Amino acid sequence: MSILITGASGQVGKALKSILEDESFIALTRDDLDLTNIDLISKVLSEYKPSIIIHLAAYTNVDKAEDESDLAYLINHHATKEIASFCNDFKIPLIYLSSDYVFDGLKNIPYLEVDRVNPLGVYGKSKASSEEEIKNILSNHIILRTGWVYSEIGSNFFNTIYSRLFFEEKLTIVSDQIGAPTSAHYIASILLLIVKKIEANDFSWGTYHLSNKGRFSWFDFAKMILKVVTSRGISVKIQEKNIVPINTKDYLSKAKRPLNSLLNCSKIEHELGVTMETVETALEKVMEKISER
């Protein structure tokens, strides 16, 4: 099976490439596949003749999307629609990485796949509309919703906090947004399991939720990062007492964010016969990768 990955230079793309050594795969970066040039997407994909596409590339700057809605929709909605149409034309399965931001966060318990989407901002709306396009165009699809993604590379909450531990004496972190920080490496491992199931014709098409197991605020996760770092004997400048909680209303941002981003992952656990890895375990593995640098 020839696997084509879009967004190969992103967090999940790089993590997936690192574990696909025994598989035949094509890893496309932004330079290889320009999602803003809709007319060329099918032409580029046709050159590689993939047997499955894992579409990871996306416009992900949540705040900037409020000012760049046309660009966010071009990349997340229109380009995804074109990729789904290509997959339909050539009978190719599509795995699409979506977001917890398709929900409004007003529910008090973890979201199920069947819950109504109601995104708060442009980013979430562009992802929700892309999901609908895929469902309307292509039968053989898998939509994976995840959130709070991080790894040791790229721009993400973990890397921001990790770097600030060494030179700041105080951090104010939002404490009323709840979710499950999810390692890009764990997402990649699940994607590989799904691909192998597809190869064996043993996976059910549809929408699934995927996150590490746990319930955290950004404030909780920041404290956990500090704890894991110091437990390894690494000296930092900040003390735990100086990581201070604040509410979302006190944090200036352009986009509204869901207060509850928890995802119920029982469907994919049942489908794959696995239990979601805990946030704590996943974070330790990311720290191991930093120590191996």
C-alpha cells in the first residue's frame, strides 16, 4: 500500500514519518503540495498514484484565522474538498485529521462523535465544513478529531511552556479551558494502526475521536510539564507557586475557544481494541525525545 501524507513537515507528519520505515509512503510538504492552489492539487496527487491519503496539512493558527478567514477556508475547506473529490474519483480511502474546535465547549461531559457541531470561530468552522464535504463526497473516509496537539517540535503549548520555564519567574495560564493534551507521536501511532487495519479490510469508515486519556486545564498541564522537567534533574528558573491560574476572559485573544474540549474516545478504542494512552505517559515519552537530542 502506497501511503501519501500531506503536511509532512508538521508535528503529526514528522511523527508519522518516523514510524513508517517499513511502509511505502510519500511525504508531501507545503513546497510539494500548495493547498492554496486548488487547480493543481489533483494534478500533483495524480503524479504519485497513492493507494491511501492521510490528510494532515491544515491552516491551524486559531487567532490569525479570524483575520484571514478566506485563507483558512481555502486551505481547510476548499483544498480538503478537492482532495476528497480526487479520492472519490480514484477510489482511494482518505484519513482526515480534524479538531475538537468543531464543538462549542458548552457540554459538561466529553463529546461523542454524534454530538452536534457548533464551532465558535473561523478555524473551527473551516474544519467543520471540511468534515461535511468529506462525508458528502466520499464513502471510504475516516475523520479523526483530536485536540491540544503537541510534540517536541513546532509551535505548540508544550514547547512554549518548556522554553519559558528557564527564563521567566512567573507564568499566568488559563485554568477554565478543559481538555486532554495529546502527543503527536501518539496520534501517529494510532494512524499507523488504522492503516494496517485498512490494509486488512478490518476498519469501519466514519468519524472517530482521538486524544490521550486525562482531564486537564492548560494550567494543570503547565504544572505537569514543570514537574516532569524537574523530576529529571533539570534546573529551571520558575517555581510552581509562580505558575498562576487565570480565566479565559482575562486572556486576550481574537478567537473564542471551547471551554470543554474533552473527547470521548471509546469508539476508536473499541474499533482498534486499545486503551488510550494517558497524558502523563505520553508527556514522559516526549521528554525522552528531548533528552535524546
